[in-house]
Amino acid sequence: MLTKAEIQRVRSLRDKKRRTIEGLFVVEGAKVISELVAAGHPFAEVYATDEWTGDKTRSVTVEEMGRLSHFPTPSAVLAIGRLEDRTLDPAILNRGLTLALDGVQDPGNVGTLIRIADWFGLDRVVLSPDSADLYSQKVINASMGSFARMPVFAGDLAAALSDVTVPILGCDLAGENVHTIKPPSDAVLVIGSEGRGLSDAVLSRVTQRVTIPRRGRAESLNAAVAAGIVCAILRPS
């Protein structure tokens, strides 16, 4: 039987502040946990009902899982992992291709952007402090396992870019046609927030603004869609 304290502890990890204090995060769902296990991500604790066929550290009833879960329809498995040190060393931005997210606050977009970086074989992803929390359930779910495979760092993006010597490409509607640029072997690609685009502090560090030419009448592109198109150009086959 799970105690009230155990249930409260697990449920409290839905809150970012509590995750930071405890050094733990929680994720639930058979599909996403299977993807993370397959990608080699370790979990400290795994709570599961008899429906779950994978490894577990604690067997719970369906009723107990319902008390642990934040979903109206609980999954058969819930796992707790340890937060990793994601501190950014700006020096690494001068090697390889980096996808940097400047204030991307939608968790689904952040997870999808991590997945895109993984698909195109980028070297890393950097999150600004005002981007969605990497360890939120929605980010992890949207990354489809790339959460465990992709090196993701967090830090003051504008400050980190001040020491970058490789091209810094910023996606901006007023930028140069991205199809006309020569794909660099080392670069930082910066995607701004869905509402305001690139922040002034980051924009001042950008060495080249790029855009995807518009042929129709749509006002803008989703951040993840735009990143996917630009990454396909930067990573030609």
C-alpha cells in the first residue's frame, strides 16, 4: 500500500520548483517510458500495475496509480528520474551545429524541436531560462525519446552567444532567404518564441538573419515547423 506521503511526493514533482528542490522529475505513460528505456535513460523508481510488462521497482494497484497520476485516465506505468546537470559551457557552441531556443514557451514545441534536432543529427540543443522546462511531462512526451538521446543545455543564451565565433543564424521574417545561404559546418541556429520572435538581447548577437520565403498569405510559421525546414537546409543529404 502506498502511503499518503508517498503519493504526495510523486504528485508534487509536477511542479518545476519542487522538481528542482528534490532533484527529481516524473513521467508517465507506457509509450514514452518505453521509448526512454530503449534510448538508455535510467530511472530511479518505476511504479507500475500488472499491465506493465517491463521492469519496475514498485507494484501498485490501478486505484493507487489513479492517485499518483495527473491524467484523467492513468497509464499502467509511472517513472521517476533524476535531474541532470544541464549547465551550458559556451565554448561548446563553437563546435558543430547547435539549435538554440530563445523563449520558446510552448512545451509541445520545445519537445518537438528537440526531436527535430535529433532527427537531423545536430550536436546539441540550448534552452534559454524563459523557455519551457525540459523536465515537464509535455516536453518529454513531445520529444518522442529524443529527450534521452539529445544533449540539451540551459543557460543565459545572450551571454553564451557573446563568445561564439561561428555563424549565429537567427530566424527572422526580415532575414535573408535561407535557401540562398551556404550551409555552414559549424553554426548556432536560433529560434525565437512563438509570439514575439527573437529577443532584443539575442538578436544583437545574431550574425545573419534568415527567413523561409512566404508564397501564401499565412502570417507566420510554427516555431518547430520553421526549425525543421531550416535544419533540412543546413543538413543537406
